[in-house]
Amino acid sequence: MPTAHSADPVLHGVGRGSPQDADNSFRVPIYTDRFAADPHAAYAHMRERFGSLAPIWLAPGVPATLVIGYWTALKIMHDPEMRCGARQYFSCH
């Protein structure tokens, strides 16, 4: 059942870096030596460019969305639809 928050782009990442809609050319590779050398600068750049949801490459060919906003992370963790989705994905019913 949809909640009042179900269409909230902050919660669900629509248009803000979700793997389904991100242009892969904008993804930030976080597996590189460059990222490892100065992750704080990389996070600051991602926050400035993308907001609290950043499109990233976990590894070559592995897209993901990194939650780098505290309040967005709290909203996601407290959203029953998101928790249910994670349980289904990880099969931890």
C-alpha cells in the first residue's frame, strides 16, 4: 500500500542518482586509487553535485546509489516500503 512518502524523490531517488535513471557517465568510481587517496574530497564533491544520493560505481560495471545525506539515510531506514524491499532483496524475512 502506498504511503504519503512513496512518491518522495528524496526517499526513492527518482531523478537523483538511482541506478535505474542515472546516466552512467555521471557515476563516480569509488574503487579507484584516486578515490582512496582523498575520500573526504570525493564525498564533498558528490554532495555538491548530486545531493544526498550519488550515482556511483562500486566496481567496474557495478552501478549503485550511495546515500551520503544523514537525513535521507534516516528517511530511508524508517520507510517501511524500503525496509520491505531490502528484506525481499536479501531474503531475510
